[in-house]
Amino acid sequence: MGNVALFQAAEAGAGIACFTQATVRGKPAHVLLSVEEYQRLAGGNTSIIDVLAMPGVEDIAFDPPRAVIHQRPADLS
């Protein structure tokens, strides 16, 4: 995997989010965050329903055509 170096980027308990950065061959490759910091950055515990909800679209008319699916027998020869 090459040379991997870990750097402690912040002190825990100092009012700063704690994370560790791993570099591979001198380039940043990965970051290890606390769960709390990840949730803060990711927006907390938002559900997919909340993300996809679009307030105000209730008044938009949406009447899609019915899908027509044609079936045919399987050819097992």
C-alpha cells in the first residue's frame, strides 16, 4: 500500500473537532472523524424522505400516462 503517515490534526476536548488525516505518498488520502463530527457535517439525522420532500409542489398537476408492459413467453429452446 505504500507509505502511510497519520497526522493528528486537532486536540480532543479543546473545543475543536478531532480528526486524523492519513496520507499516502505525501498526499492526503483519508480522514477519520468522530461520529458526532460526521453527523454535523452530513446534516445530522435527516431521512431520505426529508431530503426528497419538496414543499409547495402539492399544487402541481401530475398525471403520468399508465405504463404498458407487453409480456411474451420465454423462449427456452
